Amino acid sequence: MWTLPSIDELLGSSAAFPLVFAAVLTIPLLVFAWWRRVFPTAQMYFILLLPMALSCVHLIWPQLLYMILLLDGVLLLLIAGDFCTVIGRRQLSVKRTMVRVASLAKPHQVQTEVEYRGTWPAKVVVTEDFPAQFRLEPPMQSHYFAGRSRATFHWEVHPQQRGEYPLENLYVSAISLLGFWVAHYRYNCPGVIQVYPDLQQLTQYAILAKTNRLSLLGFRRSRRAGQENDFERLRDFTRDDQFKFIDWRATARRNKLTVRDFQVTQSQRLLFLLDCGRMMTNQSLGLTMLDHALNSMLMLSYVALSRGDSVGLLCFSNKVECYVPPRGESSQINRMLHASYNVFPRMVETRFDEAFEFMETKNPRRSLVILMTNLIDEVNANQVTKYIGNLHGKHLPLAVFLRDHHLYAPIPDQPQQEPSDLYSAAAAADILTWRHQVMTGLTHRGALVMDAFPENLSAPLVNQYLEIKARQML
């Protein structure tokens, strides 16, 4: 007949007790993890410190062995019971909702809907699987389900790079009722998000244009030459209109101030030449110079199309990356976006000769040719001077150079400076002087020149276009 062992018999095997306890505890954990892909949490490891502490107490007071074993058994039953509260994969269904098109460096809203079909309470942690080119806020979200309910998680995504990115999975972590176990599930939620240049600036421009507040964006009104002979329509008077354009006969007939609106010459052509070589790889405010150039190109294209002109695009590096022929249709913006959103600057030497030869072949008609690039060394400067200067007479060339903040950074005004700071300042001053000489030479050869920081390029570029239209230079 089996009898309960005495204390002395148990004490005789007390040296093997920790090993036996570790085996009894570890083997079920491994079996559970392999069977249902359920893993212990950090909270469980903290709880397991309690049996270890009780084992140390047993060494001091051997008479408490039965009580210690009873507490260990209760703890093991509690952990095993909590394992049963982990919800299964089929008890959840997920769905992602978002707009497919996003703007570069602008917040994009994404919604994730999770439906829970279980009956007992459950806690889940949801994580979106966005590429590394996106900044997700918040990184993960948790929610307590009361049973047979659903929840919607709202994310704010900040794209950091243009392009097309496939989305494949969405991850959900189901935590047990007491928090001792967690199960990680992966759900297939295919989708695609396309990151374009800044599209929200166009909406902002359209809103401010309707309310005559474009000055908030840095745009200025340009007086149009010859407008007194090119009558277009009659419209209501606004505070920004000049009194000499008031039509007094129409005002008396309508009993309302009415002004004459005049049109400028339309159907002119703009062609953007965007350098995608090594000169445009520098960054400003987290975006490459090419990204800022695309944003400015997009804004000017929108303004030019709204005024009846045609716009086109040529992106080039050591080869022609993409080409969009000039057109004056409202859908031209979409064509330019689809052609350029997946073009990135590369560490290659730019072939200006191939780009300008391609441009002359495809676009022989007189146009406003806008070259966007950067000036750092004499290799590119000689090519820009050569090809932009040769356009004068047949086309109207406009060279847009993007400034590098490192060259224009002010020198700290300190009584004692490091020699390396003085050497850097002297080198920067020498480069800026040489850069000014190159731009002066281009001006003498009949080209228009702009020099601006990348993030502040849109407003000066649009103002330069409006001045060209007003002076009828094209």
C-alpha cells in the first residue's frame, strides 16, 4: 500500500527538487508553444519568481515543504487555466481601409477594423505592416473586447519616400485574460499604396485662389501687359481690383459694381527638365532635392494649366528616365504624376547632352524650358552653361538652382573658433563666389536664373512664371 513520504525522505531528495520543478514547468510550456503557437509573456516570468523564492524558503524551513508544493500546484493550475483563455485565430477577422494615393511627407489616414466573434473578454494588440519608408503613429494599438464586438483603429501614416509600396500582412497579438500568455497571428490583407509628390498643396492653392488670398503662399499679383486690348468677360468687383477697370455702363445696368476681365496669351508651352543624377541626392528637411523639385514642378504645372498653357516633363540622369509631351489638358497633371512618382535620384553622372538632344528632337516648338538642378562642381556647371546658353533665341531658358543648406549655414559668432570651422567657412565662401559667377555668366548669355532653397522654391518659381507671362517674354 502506497503511503505518503515522510519529511525526512523528501529532504533527502531536496537537492534534486529545483531540477524536477524546472523540468515540470518547462516541458508544458514548450508543448503549448509548439501546439498553438502560444508563448509566455514577461508577466509569467515575473510570476515564476515566486516558486523560486519559495524554494529558497524551503531550504531554511524544511517543514513548509507541503505548503510550498501546494502553492506551486495552485500557481501551475492558474497558469494552465489562463492558457485556455487565449482566443484562436478564427475568432478574429481584420480589414484595412485607406485611400490608395498618398502625398509625400503629408499625413495619410488608415483605418483597421477588427471583429471579435468570441464570448469572453479578450485583449488584442494590432500592428500594421508598413514598409520602412513610412512612419506610423502610433506604432501599435490595443483594445479590450467585451465579446462579440468590433473596433476600428485609426492610424496616421507619414510617407518618407515616393513610389509604389505593396502591403501584405497585418499582425494581431491576442493576450490571455490574466496576461500570462500571448498568441501572434498574421492576417493577409493585400493592398497597394502609391506615394506621389505633395498633392495637398494644389488643394490649398485652389482654395486660396477662390478667396483672393494667394499672398499667404508667397504669390504676388503681376500686372499683365496689353490687357486693355484683350477683353475676356465681365465679373463682380473685388477689393483687389483696380478702379480703372470698372465698367460703369454695366455697373449702372446691373446696379452692382462690375469690372472688365482681360485675358493673356494662352496655349504657350512649358517644359520641365529635372536632373535625377548625383547632384539631386542631397536632402533638405528629410526630402531629397529631387522631391522638392517635383513639388515645385507640380505647383507651377497646376497654375500654368489653369491659365491655358501646356506643360511637359523630362526626367533624366545618365539616361532619359521619363518623358511626358506638353499638353494643355486638365488630365496632364495625372500623366506627369504617374510618370515621375517612381523616379529617384541616383549616384550617377548626369548626361546633359543626351537630355537636351532628346528635348530638341521631341519639342522643336518655342517653349519655356525650366531646368532644375544643383551646382557643386565645374563638371556640371560647364555643361549647364553650354546647353542652357545655346537655347537662347529658339527657346526661353530658365535655370533653377537649388541651394544646399550646408553652404549657406552661418558661421557661429564666437571669439575663439576651431581652425576646421574657419577652413569650412572659407571653402563655402569660395564655392558661393564661384556659383555666383556661373549664374552671372548664364544671365549674360540670355538665360533666366533662379537660386532658392529647395523647401521655398514653389512661390518664387510661380512668381517668375507670372512675370514672364506679364512681360510677354515667351
